[in-house]
Amino acid sequence: MAKAEYSVLGTSIPRMGGVERVAGAGIYGIDLVLPDAVRGGVLRSQYAHATIKSIDTSEAESLPGVYAVVTAEDAPDVKYGRTSNDRYMLARGKVRYMGDPVAAVAADSEATLKKALKKIKVEYEPLPVVLDAEAAMKADAPALHEEIPLPANLPKDTRVKNVCGYSTLHVGDPDRAMAEADLVVEETYETKMVHPQYLEPRIAATRHEADGRLTVWVNAQAPFGVRSEVSKLLKIPISGIRVLVTEIGGGFGGKATGTHSSAGLEPICALLAIKAKKPVMMVLDKAEETVSTTVRAPVKVWIQTGVNKDGTIVARKAKLIFDAGAYSGFGALAGSRCTQMLAGWYRTPNAHVDGYIVYTNKQVCGPVRGPGGPQAAFPVESHMDSIAAKLGMDPVEFRLKNIPKPGERIAGVPKLRDVSLGETIRVAAEKIGWGKVKLEKNQGVGIATGSWIEGSGPGGGAVVKINEDGTAAVLIGKVDYGTAPRFGIPMIVAEELGIPTDDVTVLNVDTDASPWDAGTVGSRSTLVAGNAARLAAIDARNQLLRMAAKQLEASSDDLEIKDRQIRVKGTPVKALALAAVATAAHNEIGEVIGRGYFDSKAVEAEEKEKGSSPPFTSHAAIVEVDPDTGNVKILKYVAVHDVGFVIHPQAVEGQIEGATAMSIGQALCEQVLFDDKGKTLNPTFVDYLMPTWNMIPKIETVLIKGYPGAGPYGTKGAGEIGCVPPPAAIANAICNAVGVRLTSLPLSPENVLRAIREQKGVEP
Amino acid sequence: MDYFEPKTIREAVSLLARYGEKAKVIAGGTDVLVDMKFKEEPSCLVNIKRIPALSYIREDDGFLRVGTLTPIREIETSSLVRQKLPLLWEAAHQFASLQIRNTATIGGNVCRASPSGEMLAPLLVLEASAVARFSRGEKKLPFGELFLGPGQTLLGSKGLLTEIEIALPPERSGSVYLKHAVRGAMDIAMVGVAVLLTPDAGGKKAKDVRIGLGAVAPTPIRAKSAEKALRGKAMARAVVEEAARRAAADAKPITDHRASAEYRRWIVEALTRKGLAQAWKAATGKEVDR
């Protein structure tokens, strides 16, 4: 790791744009005002599974104030999908969940819009509904996508149905190792569907410009994904579409995968704008958002582990049933990650995991913060405590016994460079007072660990332009929703250019001007845009130094930029104002433009050779369980993380605390509930219970140092991993408190009390 | 939609007489406006917020009188309520969020007649009366008879609630309101239990016991068989536990997305047990005998 002799890096500057956000300035998508715009809205399926016999839009169309009504008939016959093209922007012939877009309207007001949507007559023929992924795999289940073949990599003779993805992992000889193990522990676990519930509603606005191009405003995490999908679905060339990103009020992966996550909102909006010949603005309301957009998928897990008497893990087998929802969405990718993680992040020489990603008639899986992570860590880390209990071993000691060593492999990481897992466990145990803290009756302590992916993936670029006053404008493809673009990126550019962070402006994404990017996802903002922006700033700096070298009669190698001055190192009197050099550049090359990129393949090659250093974490909690109500109160919570080098400590702590709080929500109360017809029972915030501040403990975050990652200066991704351990940490603490192992989320008062009563043998 | 802002009770009552079922009365609007947005717009809205002098808390010869337009926050911050009717204070204090408490009125909470309405079980055990104006005159409706079902009261479509009249409970009584919700605060009650307990002169026996249950039946209800099991009995643990079991049996909860009926009964039992012990301690300073 580079030495900590930076001027800006490692400090916590105020968040750029923070004041506007706190003061309620109208900066978000919903605040957008387009002159002459009309309102767009979507008619959604009222059946979870049905054939569409006919759609009659004539009454809606004849309503005064209605500018356009569109159905699948108005759009090209093109499907979209990430791993499988299985979805239309507007349902064609069939609907597969209660939220599937069927038709859309553009009207002069919200009231006319509502009226018009009611006047569209859709004749459905209901089909059998399947809501449970395990049931959907069985032969007698209704087929959701007859035309989609089963995954090609499914083992031969696998008799399954509705499977849209299969992922597997095999190491060593798990059958034999399991048979020879001293002790085999086997359990099943379940997690429920949760919605990312960002506060800012999703919007889309489109204007068909005079030159024939489309301008699309979105509050999406992947504007280039939106551009390519709108292009594909409407058969408009990429060059004919410009996507502009508004400020984003939370996304958590829910606004991530192009048009998937928004159930086709952007292409529908574009279709309406073209037909209406008017700009169209669409805003989803909270209930519509919950029923139609992407979610964290529910899973069922069977997990089995063989250990020796001394606590050494010798084998792991697991089976995952991952509920993708009505379309493949991000399911196969999140499900695959979940499959890998079920092998754990401990030394496990023999393992076999099967992951089935399955269609059901429900909301579609998206890449919600740490996709697949909490769903894997809840079983894996609860199971670790169950094994320790059977062995009569302390859970911390058992985990420490199985830490992988540098050079070894864990699932998803062929070769480890260095391993911070053990240190995070030791620090978390110490901070929570493991074995020392005095627990009252019904109080308990628990620990759980986690890991997350790091390194290779799509590349990305950055451009740093030096204005004539020596300030810098930065173009990147990552959007700001509380992550690097207005924390780390300006700091990196300021550091490399020797200017204050206030002199750096990071532009919001405009696909006409910004470098292409795969999307602000996967804890990759600093890794991709940070590395690229650093190289771009260095490129700009080198150009400036070369120009100044002539005037200062020095080699550019001997020059540095400090405090807006270009000066000879060690001889500060020999200096030129950065602004003067930047202005003078106009007569030579015009503007100084630095360019940099994150070379994914180079990182991959280096990791292949030297190994990689994934981030690890351990969370520990003390809880108190009310034996009368089943209510769980978290009394103390410690989150220990290795995120490599830390550019902005407060931002990193904020990400970790936010992710932890989000995951505590999933652990204690959140879930999307359905009736047997597939109707969401709790679409609004009155009924969909997210934790309020009184449920969230003070989260004590500890960042351990000394394990550099692949990001600039040795950073690692920090945005998602905090979501991984909380459900298991809390479940383990509950088990320690009242002796009950909960195997299904949420750990709600009713579920906890039921488990306590069942254990006591109380008659219900 | 027809919209009216009557300036007098008489004017409001005549509007209700004219529009009947079509009219909706609005005061704080914390429920009505949400319904208008997500459900149906009424064809007539009668805003009674402009009628003067309907927001007050007054002590009056053994009674506390609370005007129908009194915001919940006024009740929560009233030293008179805190001193004389700690049970009502407790319910006001646990009511939704501060923002809602500032806006919502006691009259609105009563007329909404939600089974989980925070003020209702406490008012039921306080044996309060609803003072209502009809076009033919005033009526006093005891809370024990007021509620007919969710959203349904004896006021019907033509009566206007003007005041809540609460007889002050005996000085040596003890009371408590316990609410159970997943989130604790900012959440609709899964179960609410109000207890008002008056010990006998010796401080050994329960002279009068009233237990009100919220969110476990179509209306807030009294746990009559539980009350009966305690009346006149020495407050021993076994008696309290038996009463709590009876309260669970008195409840008629449903299973919905918030909780199962079974769980609601478990909570009624737990909160009744806890509530009785706390009320007894508040009244006598003593724990329930082991």
C-alpha cells in the first residue's frame, strides 16, 4: 500500500452536493419540469399468470386529454433480458406477474391518466399461478416460459421445470470426504423477498427532439444500459438516443440493470413520447414501485457440512433454489453468486453446490445491494454456529480454525493473495466483548462473517479537462447516488493535480459526452472510475508539467503541482500558477485533456498471477429477546471491515452503516407478502415495514488496515458487503440468548415467539 | 366534489343531514386525504376545521372534556391530561409520529373507528362518552356502545362528534396502555391493551378492573371475562395469569399480513399480564403477589 502521505486522501471532506440534498433543493428526477410535457402511466396486469385474449383501447383513446395509448402492438416484436431474452417491454399474449406492464397512456393530467387507464379493457384468461420456486420446478407446475429452453449446462437427466439458470461448483471429492467426516451437520434455510425501497420514486421522461433524436431523462444507475435497451426495443440506433441522469435519491441496486429494474419504464416512456408527439414524464408511486420493479430474490437452501472432531471443515454440500420471479432479470447472475458463496469463504477442500434459478409468478430479481450475498450468508453463517454447537466448540474458535491461507482458494476466488478474514473475526470478538461481556437473562451474543467479489468485470474510462483557471472537470460513466462520484473521485483528481477538491467538478452522466460505463453497480465505482480518474488526472498533470518545464527551465520530472502552483520540487520559489499554464495551453493544444481507463483484463491477469485479496468482514451483535412477545432488540452492534485503503473514512463508514441497517431490516422485519393469487399484500410503507431509527442500533464500524485491494491506492469495494453478515449475526445472537435456531427470515417477533413456544413445547 | 367549510356546528350538521352517506367529514385529514388519494374521492367533503372553539381540554366537576378538534399532540403535551388521565396521555404519546400527532384530532381518531385506533381502547376503559350533535339535538353516546364495526359508529352519517367527556377515575386507581407493533413506534398496533385498575381500601384486592383490547376484534372491546375473573380478588400472580388467559379468549382477532390471529392472542395474554402488574404497581406501589 502506498504510504499515507497524501494531502486529501484519507480525510473526510464534506460530501459534494450534500447541502442541496439536506436543504431539500429540487434536484431529483421527480423535480424535473419539461415544458409542454404530459403525464405517462402504465396499466399493469391484475393477474399473476394469464393469457391476454384482447386489449381494447378505443374508449381510453377517445377520452379528451389523452395523447397516446400504447400496447405491445405499437412496439417492435423484440424481447429483452440479461441472460435470456424472455421479456417484452409491454406484455405480448401473456402476463406473468401482477405488475407486468400491459399498456400505457400519455395524458394531459394525472386525473385524465387514471381515468384513461381504467378505460382500457383487457380480456384475460387466467392460468394456474405458481409462487413457490420449489413447486415451480415440479412436473405438475404451470410452465411460465414454454419457449425458453432449460439451461444448456443442466446435468443430464435433471427432471426440472421453469429453471432459467443453473450454477454449480465442484471441488475435490465431497462425497468421499463427507462419508469420512467425524460429524455431518445438515440444515435447511429460507429467506424472503425484500424490495430495496429507495425513497425517491423512479422516473422516466422522454422528448422526441426536432432533429429526430430521443432525449431520455432517468434516475437509473446504468444510463448506458438504458440507452442500449431503448435502442434495441424501439429499433432506434444508439446514435439516436441521448440519456441524461438526474440526481438519484437512493438506488441500492434497485435502479441498476438498465430497463429491467424499472419493468421497461424508459422504453415505454419513449414509445409514448413518439406516439403522443409530446414530451412525456412518468413517475412511479410507491405501491406501483413495490409491485412492479426488481427485488432481492427469496431463496431456499439445503446445506450440509462434514467436519473433523478438531473442528476442521472437510466437506460442504449445498443446494440452492433461487426464486428469479417472472423473468430471468438478474436472477441467473445473483443466483450464481449465491451458489458460489454457499461453499463458504473458509478453507473447504471438498465441495459441491447446485444452484437452480427458477421462474415464479412474482416480481423479478434485480441486483439489490450484494445480490445473492445475504441469501447465502444467512444459511452459511447460521450453519457455522450450528456446527460449532454440535462440536461443543466456541463459534469464534471454530471459525478461526478454518481460515484459508494466502495462495489457497475459496469459492469464486481461485487464488488468495492475503486474507483479512481472521483479523476481522478477532477484532469483532474483542470489540463485542466475546466471552467477557456479562449477559443478562434473554440476552445473547452472536457473530457472522462475510466476503464479497472484487476485481475483474467491465472496464471504464475517465476524462479530466483542465479549465483555464486551473480547475478541473471530470467525466466518468458512474452516477452519483451517494457513492464515489462526489466523494472519492474529486479527492483522487485533486490529489493528483495538487488542487483543492473544491476546484474539481464531476459531471453527471450524459451518454452523449460521458465515457461508457456498465453501470454504478457491484461495489465498483472507486475500482473502475477511481482508477480511471486517477490515470486521467496523472495524464493531465504530465501534460501541464511538460508545458511548464520549458518556462521553468527544468525537467518535467523535477516538477510538482502543489496549492495550484507548478513548482520545482525543493525550490518552491521557482513556480508558475497552474491557471497561467492551463490558459497558455489554449495557444498550443487547446484545452489540456487527460484520459485514463480501468483495464479490467490487466487486473485480471495480475490477480491470476499474484492472487486477489477480496474484502472480508465480521459483524457481532448483542441482542435481547422479549420472551413474551418475541421482540428482538439489538443492544450493541460491531461491524469490522477490511476495505483496503480508505479514501474517505466517513463515506466508507456511511456505506457500511447503511448496508448494515438495510440488512437489519431484512433480518428483523422486511418482506414482500403475497396472497395465493400472487397479489402483493403490503405494497406501501404503511404495511411494508422497514426499520425506523428506533430499531437500528449504533453501528460501531472498525476499518482494519493492511490488506490492499485492486482499487486506486489499494482500495476495495465497500458499498455492498455490509449487507452480507447481519441476518446471520442477529440469528446467532438470538440462538445464544434463548437457545432457538431460526432458519427462516425475517426474525420477526411472531417468528421468534413461535420458535420459542415450539421449543418449549407449548400448545399453540 | 362539493366542498364545504361550515363555520358552526349547526351548519355542519345540516350539511350532513343534506348529503348523508355521500358526505365525508374532514378535520386533521390524516386518514381522509390518504383515502382520497388511494381509494375513492367522496362526492362531498365537509371540512369542520374552521368551526371555532372545538379544540380544548377542560376539567369540569369530575370530568375532563376534550373538544373534537383537539390535536393528539395537545393531549400529549397537556399537564392536566398527564396528571389526571395518565392512560390517555400514554395513548397519545404512542400515537403514530410527531407529525401525525400535530395534525390528527381526537375526534377523527374516534370517528375513524379503526380497530387499532390508538385512543379507543383507553377511552373504552375510561368509560368515556361521545357528545354528538344531530339535527334534532345533542346525544351522549357511551363508548361501550359507540363502535359498530371498522369505520362504523352510532354517529352514522348524520351525527357530528363535538366532545369527548371522560369521568375522572378514582384517585387511587392505576392505569397503563401497552401497544405491540413490529417497529414499536411509527407502526400500526398489532395489539393494544389498556388497563384501569382500582384497588380496594386495603390495597389488597382489585375493586374495579377494566381491560380494553385494541386491534383484536372488529371494534375495540372490553375483556369482560378477564375483568370478571379479577373483580374483588386479591391480586395474586395466578389470578392475574388466569385473567390474562381469559383476555386472550375474549379477543376475536383475525389473521392478516401483520400477524396471525394466534400470535395476536399470545400478545393479548402477555400484555394483559404485564399491564395488570404495571397498573397494580402504579396504584399501590406494590408488585403482584407471587
